[in-house]
Amino acid sequence: MSQSQNVTDYPNNNTIFMVWKFKNEANVKSAFEKVCALVSNLNNSYTIRIPDGRTSCVMGIGHDAWIKLGLPTPLPKELVNFESIVGAKHTAKSTAGDLHFHLRAQNAAICFDMAMAISKVLESVAECLEEVHGFRYWDGRSIIGFVDGTENPIGVERQFFGVIGDEDPDYKGGSYLFVQKYFHNMKNWDNLSTEDQERVIGRSKMNDIEMADDVKPANSHSALTAITDENGNDLKIVRDNMPFGNPSKGEVGTYFIAYASKFSTTKKMLENMFIGNPPGNYDRILDFSTAQTGILFFVPTLDLLDKYSADSDL
């Protein structure tokens, strides 16, 4: 059975997210082969060196990069270039990106060293468009003060909702990765009372208890992101969101990152948020949080990465 990358790992204390875009270089494939080997090496090395560090390095590949690199065809069934989702007031914009790295560790130094190693391999053939250093904020809260990821699947459900199964046999063990970088307008957010903030989220701020359905606003974040299939079964994604910020510059936000067995699940949540359900009933959190990026990647199995790996002096 193919071995998945560490997409179902739980969020750690420190994270670095990196988005790279290839230049028009002839040796892109060679660098990709080296970075495939590096991903496996980093995961193996830190598991042995620091067994309790919960370290992981996950690489995702964008649609255009998949084709440029000559990776297997047909492509994963739902791997496309993400198209902007335009609502009456807010837009989930589409931005560029060929490779995405999700680096997790308890120790920030490990994340830093992994990012340095990846940059060494890619810097001559690609440009880093985003590098975001995330951190655990109190008891898993976002900068706006609410616990993030409360509806995340746990236990065996993380595998079911986060990793492809028999629905796409050629890519079983892979995962669809979608990311957005959000900036929060903290001045406007902090001007709300705690009660009004709770109505935006649909949960209590202090103890993270969900509002009753007859009290929760229809445009609250928790109401619009709770979706079901045609049979009423819950549809979930595996979120690994992390806060980040430069307080002196007034730049604070959340890096939204979702792994899913089907991108259509993530897309439905985004449509509910930005277009609204029904249309016009958009997610009120978007009045205070603006999406700066939006990119879909595919996370192949470690077996596929090993197939393309090149032994090199890394």
C-alpha cells in the first residue's frame, strides 16, 4: 500500500509555509528530483534524531507544475487551477504557485533548517512567492481570539476525510491541498463587543461552545462551513491553520490550509463563505478577514516522490 505524506498530522507549535513558482529554467526537473529526495530525507532524519518532535515536511504540487514536470497522466481527478470564487462583496482570489511546503515541528529551529535546505535546492530555478512563519497561539486560537479548527475530524476520520481512497485508485493515499493567506482587520474586529464577535463565529469566545441552531446566525462562520452530502452525512476537511503576524506593521492573519480527499468539499465550503448560502448570505468573518492568496495543490504519496527522487549531496 502506498505511503501517504504526513497530511493527517495534528498542528504543531511552529510552522513554516512556503509557496514556490518555477522560473523558465532548463534544469527545473533536476531540482524537482532533488527536492523529492530531500522531502523524504527530512522526514526520515528528524523522526530518528528527534522522535518526540512531531516533525513533518509535506510537499504539494500545482496543476501547471504537474504538467511541466511530466508527472503521471491522467492527472488526479480534481487537480485543476483554482478559479476565483466571486461573491457580491468578497472574492476568494486565485493566485500563482507551483510547489507548496508545509513544515511542522515543536522546535522553530527545525522548521528553519528545513526551509533553508529546501531553499538551497530551489533558489536557482524558482522564486519563493510566500514564506509565512506560523505559531501556536495560546490553546490553538487564531489572532482574533477564537479556537481554530474545532470542527476538525479526529482519529480515523482524519484519514477518511483527508486522504484519497478507492475513488481514485491511481492516486490512492494522496490528498488535495488548498491554501489561503488571510489578513485580519484587527481594529474593526476589536471594535465589536464580545457578543457580536461570537455571533460572527457562531461559538462562545472563552470556552468554544457552539451556539444552538435556533440562536446561531445563518451567516456565522460555523453555520456556513458545516456542510453535508445529499444523504445528510457530514463532509469535513483536515485544517492545519496557523496564525502569523508582524504586529508593528499591523499585519496579522491566519494561514488557512486544508487537506481533503475531495477538493469539491473544500470548494463547497468556500462557495458558502464567499457567495453565500443562499447567495448573498456570505460568511460575516469576511468583513474582517481578507484572502490574499488562493491556490490548489496535490500532495502525492511518498512512493511517487521516491519514484522521481534523485540521489544527490543534499
